[in-house]
Amino acid sequence: MRFLIIVFLCLIYKVSFCQSFYKLYSGNGFDEGQGIAQLTDSSYVITGGSGSFNDNSQVFLLAVDKLGNYSWSKSYGGSESDIGKRVLLIPNDGFLIAGFSNSYGQGDFDACLIKTDLNGNEEWTKSFNLPSSWEKINDAALTADSGIVMVGEILPTANGNSDIYVIRTDKYGDTLWTKRWGSTGPDFATSIERKNDNFIIAGQWYISDSTLYKGFLMEIDGNGNEIWKDTISYSGANYVINDVSLSANRIYAVGNKNTTLKTSAYFGIFDLSGNLLNQFITEIDQNKYKCKQAQYISTLNKVAIAYQTINPSTFQDNFDLVYAFFDSDYLGWMDQYKSINNEGIDDVGQIISTLDGGFAGIGFSNSTGFSQNTFNGGSHIYLFKVGINNIFPETESVTTLNQLVRTNNIESTIGKLYPNPVNSILKIQFKKQGTYNFNLFDIYGKEIHAGQLNQFDQMDFTEFPKGIYLLTVDNNSFRIIKE
């Protein structure tokens, strides 16, 4: 009876708690989604790197409601490139954004940590650097005391190979300890998952006697002490583990096998002590596969996985992305799936489980489908949500770009345009008398309206679909958002 009630609510009232959706977000620059967190009201915050807030890449937070509708956005960073990789919710307090920055620290890329309140207002920023090196953060996990453990790599700016780099801070961003592991070749950490008071870390490790790169799994305690570590390979090839996810008694690891001829997806199941239970490699002709992210879904006893694929026989131009459910006992068996297959590169930043028993994936793409590129000339962010109904959302027919940057009234050297975003009437006030030639383009660069404007005029957007538009007036360009 309880199941029937849930189904009834989903079908009759279409409550958001039960829905799946696919949303796109963009500004006027290169925008990438890298990390996502869900709040207790089922809304989301998204982080990554964006060139839409400034000329250079900045860390951002984009808050959307439980249906993916824009709530607010904020940017953080300096005059150089900054990117957020993970956003972590501290209940009733705010957010921690872990990433790396070329604006703070010593001028090279340094690990950074930004603390905001629940409205995205910056409270403090900390940078972590070592002399003559780059520090890059790939993943992060909260500790029991609201601190954070960040993992990635450290690379000398002169000569040398990268090493695994781990930083633990308290809730104020003050460093408690750092750890560095390395071989004679390039090593790095890609993923971290909390296991009670310990942590499981994954990545790549170089084996000097075989000159091969292998995937690795490692468990450390809360002080950074190594409990166990093992490398992962299957026949003579290079391997990397890109992500791990934990269930009550298993570790799910995904990555890829690399040879000179092809790239294959790797799936591994381990017990919590790192012992291999099962592994599977996807190899089909000359197709290339990169298994990027995984998340165990306890309510379904399945693993949600996102992998990139390219099929040279179809003249595919670049990597597409596939979201799929895999059997938790045998990761070689896939059932439901949905692809994101646009012209450019389609990629994933993170997958999380959601409060309704589904999952959400965040990433970026270079076009919106139907062979149409956006007028910003860059990439945009997507949010892929699967709800309690386990129905994968449609992706091919979704072309509307939602706002990333909150653009208020536009004031320029020639005049003022408001309100922006606009629901119906856009009011225009030029500083000088006269007539002004204008052209209005949709997000794909198609002209949809042209004519002349007077000094005090208006444009009616009532019948236009929601999305982003480009208005040119003489030699000036304005980005207009229709809500």
C-alpha cells in the first residue's frame, strides 16, 4: 500500500521529490561543472570553474532548487585562474569549496579552500603551497568534526614527476597535517571516500620494475597513517582508478586500462580491506572507454556509473558521456542508461546519491545538441538527475540554457536596460537622443528580431522561450536572460 501511495503522488501531483530532469546552465564564457552537494530541502549547490563572471576562470557556487531552477550564484577568486573541484555541505553552517588556484598563494597553482555561509557569502579563503611546485586538488571528503581531507597531486615546477598529495584541515581551514607519497614516476590521487574515521584513496601509481602505471587503492587513518595499499592491474597495461564509492561491505572502483591501441573501461569490486572480489574490462573493437565516476545507490543496490566513449567507426568527433546503472554484484552487467552525445567533449565531474533514492551527476559539454554550439563559444554546465522513479531523463531534446550568472540591470556607456532577467517587458533608456539599430539572437546565434529603437523604448519578451539571448545595439552587445 505504501508503494502505491508513492506512485500515486508521483503520477498525480508530480512532486519534485520523484522527478528526473536534465538542465543546462551557461554564461558568456567557458563554464565547467565539477562538484555538487544536496541540501536537506533537496536543493543543490554546484561548483566548478567559470569564465562568465570575469575574463579569467573563477570558482563559483550555483544554487538551484530541487527541480534545477536557478536560485543564486556567486563567484570567488582573483586575477588568475581558479577552479572548484568539490563543494561540501556543513549542516546549519555553510559550504566548503575545495579546489586549486593560480591567484592565491605563491603564484603557481596551489590548493585552496573557500568557506562560505549558506547564502554563498565568502567567510574565508586558505591556500596551501610548497615552494617551486604546483598543487592540484581532485577530490575531498568531510571529517567527523567538520574538517576536510583533500587529495590530489603535487608537481615540481621545474623537472620531476607528480606525487600523491593529501591535506587535512580543521573546520577553520587550518592545516593539521599533510602527506606525500611517490615513486620514481608520476603518481596522483583522484578520489577519496570516508570509511568511518578512516579514508579510502584511489589513483595512479608508477611501478618502476615494469615501467607501467597501475591503479591503486589505499586506506589511511585520521592521522594520515597508511593502513593498507595495493596496486590494480589486469594483464600488461597501464591503469588508473578515477573514482571509488563505498557500500556497507564493498569498495567499487572505476577507471580505465590504457594501451597504445585503445582505452578500455575498468570496473573492480573489493572488500573493505582491499581484497579483489571481481573485476571487469570493457573492450569492443577500437572503441575507447574512460570510466570516470561511480556512486553506490543503497536503495536500489546498484551502482550509478558515468563513462566516456568514442566509436571511431561512426566518425564520432569526440568523447560522448553515458550514465548507466550497473549490477552491484557484477559491474560487467549494465541495464538502464542514457547518453549525452553532443558535438564537443561531454564529461562528468561528480555523481552523488540523492535524498529520494536516486542520483545526480554534474559535468560539462561543448554544445547543446542537434549540432548547435552556443554563442558564448565555450562550454556549459549540465545537471543530470534521476529520481525515485529510476527513469533516466531525456537529453537529446533539451536545448534551453539556464542562467549561471545573475545579471541585474545593464548599464553601459550608451544607456541602461532593465530588468534582467526579464519576464515580459525589457525597458531601454539610451543616454542620447536618436535611433539605434538592434539585432536579437538566440543562444545558437540565430537572428530572431531586428529593427530600430528610440531613446526611451522597450522590447516585449513575453512570447520568447525561457533562456539566454544576445542583444546587439550598434557596436554594443548585451546578454539578456528570459525567465
